[in-house]
Amino acid sequence: MSSRRAFFKDAASAAGIVSCGCCFADAARAFQQAASTSRRPVTLGGRRIKVIDFHAHCAVPEAMALMGRKPSAQDPLILGPGRLREMDEQRIDVAALSINPYWYAAERDLAGRIIQLQNEKLAELCAAHPDRFVAFASVALQHPDLAAAQLEEGVKKLGLRGAMIGGSVNGEELSAPRFEPFWAKAESLGVPVFIHPQGVPELQKRLAGNGLLTNVIGNPLETTIALSHLIFDGTLDRFPALKICAAHGGGYLPSYADRSDHGCPTFPSACTKTLQKRPTEYLKQLYFDSLVFTGEALRHLVAQCGASQIVLGSDWPYPWNSTSVDHVLATPSLSDAEREAILSGNARKLLRIDS
């Protein structure tokens, strides 16, 4: 395996990166020229803090083409020079880039090519802008041993900071025993795994109709199911040092977590595994992004899980909330220390970003 320095020396001459179809050097110059000179820093207690967005999407067109997908040049997931301006406008210093899995149906060889291309392109972009971008590795979780190897290569060779995975894999729960090689690798590397939902296709008929319920309800529901299985099936007991972060505030689980504590005592015959602690206690070893929209929802998330477990999440480029930083700053129940932890400190530790 070549060193990370050797990889980037070779990559510098590669054609095409995630930002556009131009060459690496041209893309780097375009990003640099687009950087705003009027970025408004965030200060707390008179100190400048580095704001880190844990939840920012992107796409690699060349990799998508391997699956027969052809995004348009106007697709907001295709990063362009304007991305830095938007980050500056939103007062975000560093974005942690990730790609929603669309390759879980791919056979092993194709999945390997997709992931290698995506991870190398992400690494190139981060190397060109180390002060503005870090990235999560993509992994082919449908092939768990391959996913473990891809995560290790992404972290050790390419400098990626963890992995992004879906909330299930072709209908299979993340707590299934066959995924344990991946969880073991993530735990041994000490890197975060960011879980982003893909919806619940089994409920597509019931969620059809007005209101985009497949997303509005389906996405947080899948996260709720995924986390609940990781708790109740004992995955978090077998891998207690895992650093798992769930998108969208963890779905519905933190909002009604106490019911989880009462299921087995009320219906003991339905519980075949004995957990090491109460289900709600596992929330304090998980991480969650701040995309819960209101100050009251963020107050409750902090009360349930602790400010030390929450990171900023914008869900860029989707316009759920273009004021994610202000949302944290304006939540009256938070202390300045808690605001700093959510906006900066927690993500810096998880993603190994210098202060």
C-alpha cells in the first residue's frame, strides 16, 4: 500500500474531481478564487471558534456513471466554486462531506470500483482545501469484509475521517451478524460512522401522497429503527467503543426513548437478549446532528443525550435549514460552553480537526 503522500503526488495530475469536470489544478484555483473575503466568524465569550458542519452531501459524477446514473451539471450535489461562498454565508468553516449510498445493489467488483473512485476524488478535494473540507469514506456495506478494507484504506491511505453508511442495506438491519467485520474495523480505527437514512421502502404505499412523507416521516423512521436494532440486538454491547453519529437528530428515538426502557419489563417474553444497561443509556454513547429545527427540539435532544453528543448538521444542499449555526446560537437553554461543543468541539474530536 503506497503512502498518503505518494498517493496525493500521483493524484495531483488526475483529471476530474468531485467539484467539476476540469482538471485538478483548475478546480483548485476556481475554488480559491470563489472564497469569500467577508466571512463572518463565530465568536463565543470573545473567542473565535471553528464551526464544523458534520452533515454535508456531495456527489462524484464519474462514480455515478458506473451505475448508469448521469447527474446534470446543475445538480446541487455536484460541488462547484460557489460552495465556499455558501459556507461563508452560513458561517461554516469546515464541511465534512459524505455521499448517500446508491451502490448497495452493486456486485463486488463494480462496488469496489465505485468506492475507490469516490474515495480518491473526495481525498483530492480535501487535500486541495484542507482548511475547508474533510470527508467520510464511502463503503460497500453489502460486502462487509470489503467495506472494512475500504474503510481502513480510506482512513490510513487517503486521510478520510470515518465512513458514511445508510440506515439499512437492501432491507437488512445494520445489527445483522454479517456486518460485524465492518463494526470491528470502525471500532479498532477509532473513527466515526455517520448513519444517514434512505427511507423505508416497505412503507412506500402508506407514505405516498401529499407532503413528501417518504422523506419527512420515512427518513427519521429508518434512523429510529436502525439505532433501536443496534441497541436491542446487542451491537453496541459487543462494540462499546463505536463512534456512531445519526443524522437528523437521531430520528424519533430521542423524542420517545423512555418507552424503550419499558418494553422488556412489560413484555419479558418478547426479549431474548439481556443488555448491559437500560436502552436509554446507550443514547449517551451515540452522537446526533443538530438538524431538529426548533430551539425546544434542540433543548430536548441535549437533555436526553447530552451536549457532548451533538454536532452541527446542515444537510447541505437541501434547504431544510440555511441557518443551522444561528439555530444553535439562538437556543436560549444552551450555555456558551454547550454551543461551542455543538458547533465545534465535538466534531473536532470525532473528525480529528485541529483547533
